[in-house]
Amino acid sequence: MWRWPPTCNRFDGAWPKAYHALCMGSQRSTIARRGVFSAKVLENNQLCLDHYQLVLQLEAFPPCRAGQFVTVRCGQVEPIQAPREIQWQAGQLPELYGPELTGRQPLLRRPFSLAGRRDVGGKVELEIIHHVIGVGTAFLAEARRGDEIELLGPLGNGFDILPTGRAVVVGGGVGIPPMLYLAQQLTEAGKQVVAFAGARTRAVLPLTIGSAQPPSTAGWPGMCTAEFAARATPTVVATDDGSLGVAGFVSQALEQWLDREQPATDDLAVYACGPAPMMRAIATIALGRGYRCQVALERHMGCGLGTCQSCVVKVKSGDPADGGARPSVSAHPTGNAAQLTGNSVQPAWQYKLACKDGPVFDAADLVW
Amino acid sequence: MVDLRVNLAGVEMANPLLTASGTCGYADEYADLLDLRALGAFTTKSITLASRIGNEYPRVVETRAGMLNAIGLANIGLDRFVADKAPLLEKLGIPVFVNVAGVTVEDYVAVASRLEQVEAVRGIELNISCPNVKAGGIQFGTDPVQVCKVVSAVRNVCRKNVLIVKLSPNVTDIAVTARAAVEAGAQILSMINTFTAMAIDIETRKPILANNTGGLSGPAIRPIAVQMVHRVYSQVAKAAGVPIIGMGGIQFAHDAIEFLLAGASAVAVGTALFVDPGGVLAIKDGIAEYLTRHGHSRVSDIVGTLELNGRA
Ligand SMILES: Cc1cc2nc3c(=O)[nH]c(=O)nc-3n(C[C@H](O)[C@H](O)[C@H](O)COP(=O)(O)OP(=O)(O)OC[C@H]3O[C@@H](n4cnc5c(N)ncnc54)[C@H](O)[C@@H]3O)c2cc1C
Ligand SMILES: Cc1cc2nc3c(=O)[nH]c(=O)nc-3n(C[C@H](O)[C@H](O)[C@H](O)COP(=O)(O)O)c2cc1C
Ligand code: FES
């Protein structure tokens, strides 16, 4: 099992200075550098029933930060070679060619959040944790040490490290991976961090539970998961069915903790990633109590590059969009024209793109 | 040494590879991942007179060997295109075609007239897969009478710009609409746009896309697109001397060569740009390699050289 960092419990702060400045700066801008990279699989670990952790090694990778993502080509997509002779011998089947014929190939790239990064020996190690739900993630689950995987990234905007003394990171299910990376960067920035990790049931929680200190059923943070402990982050675990830690939603565990701790509004920032209802609940709790809150959203993406306009997120209007189109008054009635709907007057919100303007958004800006 | 240059209705291109509308934005989105100057020409996302926010989410869904999209022509609108994007396109150094969409003939004409004054633009591509609100919402591109109306109206205002008409495949006989377009003055045909399609979530019994239907693109449609290009080439375009830009599921050189053999003079890549933005340039090399291997020196040598099997 891979550990962060491999040998010690506390991260030793060996991030390159320039990288640190780039990633920790509160200036919010898309980091311009991105590209297509070939990554070698160092490890592929099954974390729980249906979550796998990939540790990838790259010769180089641009500076990145928690909340950013990469898109992965989940398949051996080999170009059809110049038409070759069909080898046909009596008693043998002819060799067919064409990617269409070789089984279901994922077509589009699959987006995954970065779950961690380590710069070691002049190379970069990236971590991805994924939930097997379909053809692309099933492909990744079968990756073996030494396999080559093609990444495009880093994409999107990561989390801002807000100027508070304390931070709470909340991850639900497959929203946990970016929170591991964020916990890393927050502790690095000297914040006092507490993690909240939620899952439906123990079997699908993508974290390693230590036997020495089991998660508290009363919601007290502890070094109960190997992954967050390796990032010096005490953790509260909640499961919907009560099979581990607090019984109930992770949002309830957070609320309980806030009631107990009563952090000052300017001293705590809340960061979340997970299923939409969870993030909404977290945002309601955090904003309702006056805390700043950032959430990382998931959207079905065509390109991940700000081109296809498929990953739209409704954001309250105010500042003009620099990216996608703004709502505007239609020049024409749209009638029943199915393809031309969507041109209504909606001054209250505008669309932003999750892949370019997000996936991290200020919760207060979102139209849920 | 093979010569990849092609001439489409007077537009000189260094090679026959273009971007398909809507899959490469307005060029700046991909600049760092794909050397656009290495393309033969660039086609923009559809532009409409007024900006459009497009459809509700979800707008895309992947299907086997393809994807459905119902973006709803979300775009920045003509004014912002001219102000913000045209200056960038001017620096591109390759011919730029602007894809134009609208819901009335007047829309198309207004956009086309304005684009006559934009230096960076070399041609306009009419996206006629839009419903005509004045004709009761029937798609321009599915009715030869509507095709004729919109194409001839736009042709009247095109002086500098070459007129490309992008055909919709959602018709019984694409040669009919192709003929209407050519007779009304189309100088280039581009084909095909996406197939109207639907994907259903069987648990909720609802379509996956918010718009219910979307356009199917990607490798899944390639064989149909190839057939349509061949049909239009042999029945309309060849005799009329109108070049075809073939598209639909092109991912590799092999795919592009199929289109060329079927009768396309140039090819466009769409969905494949999402998968491998920089990699599409390998298609050029593959075409050059094929020409060399078959003893040809120019792309035009193989256009439409498909040899049909004799039929009983
Ligand atoms: C910014 C971002 C970060 C993500 N980070 C992670 C992560 O760290 N770990 C993880 O396990 N998953 C993550 N996801 C979700 C992940 O992209 C999907 O689970 C994955 O694409 C599924 O692919 P598949 O082929 O296995 O599933 P299929 O269902 O076969 O996929 C079919 C299509 O739907 C898309 N799709 C399916 N589910 C989702 C989804 N939830 N979100 C977006 N697209 C989807 C696929 O990309 C594909 O195009 C993230 C999504 C986004 C947008
Ligand atoms: C996300 C997406 C957006 C598109 N937007 C447009 C558009 O705005 N105008 C247009 O004429 N065609 C549009 N198309 C159609 C493509 O230009 C092309 O005709 C079609 O996708 C077939 O080619 P492909 O299989 O290589 O993608 C779009 C296609 C996709 C996938
Ligand atoms: S995924 Fe294409 S614009 Fe965001």
C-alpha cells in the first residue's frame, strides 16, 4: 500500500519553492501550462470494494493544485494502420481490424481529480483515486505496474487557500480524493485542518481505516484513516448506515462539530467535494453560519478544455463572464424549436464552465 | 514528395484537414494543444446574430463509439465574435470559415453581410440544421425549398466570402438537399452535421439529455457519412464541380482517406479533437503516406476514385 509520503507520517515539506508559490498563492487564475503527458503506472491499489488508487509517474508535470483535474484516455486506442492484407489461411479466422471491432472502447477522455502529487527524484508522482462505474474506470482498475496511461492536464481551477487559521475539508465518496490533496496543501500552508469523510457504507469508503484508532462514533476527529493521517489531518468518518464512524450524513457530522467547536467566522473555511446533495447541504450549513465555502463540482464533459460548452454551471450574475456566453434576450421567439431553446431572459444567473471556470466554485456564487 | 495542397472553390489550403464547427471553439481554446497553423483551414463554432446561452445541463452523453450533444448553439453572438475573436483569427495564418446559424432567413443574411466586412474571414459555412421559426419550426436543412431560400439569400450578400453549405443528414435523400444547395449557389458542400438521436436512462425512463434529443457524432456515424458523401459526390457535386468537405467520425488517417475516396476534397475532424487535440495532425501524415504508397502526388488524384463493385 502506498503511503503519503512513503516513509513518514508527516509530510516533510519538500515541495519546490516556486511550485509552492504558484499553488499556494491566493490569486485565482487558470494555470496556463497544461499538456498531454504519458504516465507510467507505479501502483494500482484497491482501496475498498469499488475504489482504486493509481499512482502514476511522469517525467514532468506542470504545477498544479488540489481541485484541478486531468482527463485520461481510458483505453488502448490504436489508430487503424494502413490497410493491411487480411491474413487468411485455411482453418483460421481472418484478422479483422478497426477499433470499432475490438469491443467497447471509451471514446471521450475521463476526468479525474488529482488526489495527490509528489515531486521525487526529478520526476512527478500523481495520484488518482477512482470509483469503478463503467467502461473507462473498469479499464483503469485493470492497469498494471509499468503500463502507460495518457493524461491531459492539469485542467480547471483548483481550490483557493483562504486566509483562515482553520480549515475543514469535506469529501463524500468519490469526492474524497481531491480532499486528500487539499488537506496536504492546507497543512503545508500552516492551516489547522479537520477532514470529514462520508460514504454510504464502510465497504465503499475509499480510505484505509487504522485498527489503532477507529473512527469515533460521536464525531470526534482522530487519526483514524491512514490517508488523512499521512497528511497530518484528523478525520471524522460518517456512514449513512452507521457501519463506521458517525451514523448519518457527513453534513450532520460537520454540523455537530461546528456546534461543539464554534469557530470564529473569519477563522474557518469550508471546502467540499462529493455528490450534489451533499455539497448543497454543506454549503447551506457553512454559508448559514457565515463561513466561506468552496465546492468542487462534477459535470459530464465533452472536452474538458473549455470548447464544447457541455459542462455548464449556473452561477449568480454580477461579474461578467470571461468565458461562456451570457444569457441574453432572444432575438426571436423560439416556439417549439427543440434545438433552439434556452434563449430566455435570465438576468439572475449566467452559465460558467466547470472545466474552465471551475470545477471549484465559491459556494455563495452558485445557483443550486 | 507528395503535395498535400488543395484548392476549394478558390480557397488555397496547405492540406485537406479542417476542424469541424463546434469542436474547436474560436481557435484560442486549443492554441496550446494543437498547432492550428498546421491545419488546412479552421471552421469556428456556430455564430448567431444574438448570443445564446444554450440548453440546460446535461448537454452531452457518450454512447457506443459516439456522443450525443445538445449544446443548443450556445455562442457569444455576432458582435462579440467580431470584436473579440476575429482579431485572433486574423493572426492564425490559415483560411478561416465562420459557421453561421439562425432561425430566420434574415438572421443568416444579417450575419453573412456583417462577416463580409471582417477581414479575417475567408468563407461562411451555413449551418442549416436549425428550425426555421417562420416556416413553423421545420428545419431549413430538411426541406429543399427552405434550403434554396436560405442559400440563395445568403449567396446574394457573399462577395469576398466563399459560401459553404453544411448539409443535415436527417433527411431521406441527402442528394435532394445537396442539389437544392448547389442550385441556389453553394460553392462548397460540407457534410455531414450530426444525426438527431436519443439516449434513455432506463431506470428513470427519461432521456439523458435535458433537451431530450441530441446530435450523434463520432466514429459511430462514419460509415453513414461516407456513404452520404459518396452519394452526393456521384449524383450532384461531381457534375457541378462543387467540392465536398467530408466529416463524421474521422479519427485516423484511414477514416479520412475513406472520405477522400468517396468524393470529399477535404476532411474535417470534430469529436476526435476532444479525444486527442494534437493527435489529429497525424491524419495529414497518414494521407501523405497513403498517396506515396499508391504512387500519387496530389490529394486530388484520389478524390472520388472509389471503385464500386459491379452489381448484378
Ligand atoms: C472534474 C471532475 C473530477 C472527477 N474526479 C473523479 C475522481 O477523482 N474519481 C472518480 O472516481 N471519479 C471522478 N469523476 C467522475 C469520473 O469522471 C467518472 O466517474 C468517469 O468519467 C466514469 O467513466 P466510465 O467510463 O467508468 O463510466 P461510464 O458511465 O461508462 O461513462 C460514460 C460517459 O459518462 C461520463 N461520466 C460518467 N459519470 C460521470 C461523472 N460522475 N462525472 C462526469 N462524467 C461522467 C464519462 O466520462 C463518459 O463520457 C470526476 C468528474 C469530473 C467532472
Ligand atoms: C459538441 C459539438 C458541438 C457542435 N457544434 C456545432 C455547431 O455549432 N455548428 C455546426 O454546424 N456543427 C456542430 N457540430 C457538428 C460537427 O461540426 C460535425 O458536423 C459532427 O460532429 C460530425 O463530425 P465528427 O463525428 O467528427 O464530430 C458539433 C458537434 C459536437 C460534437
Ligand atoms: S467540457 Fe467542454 S467546455 Fe467544459
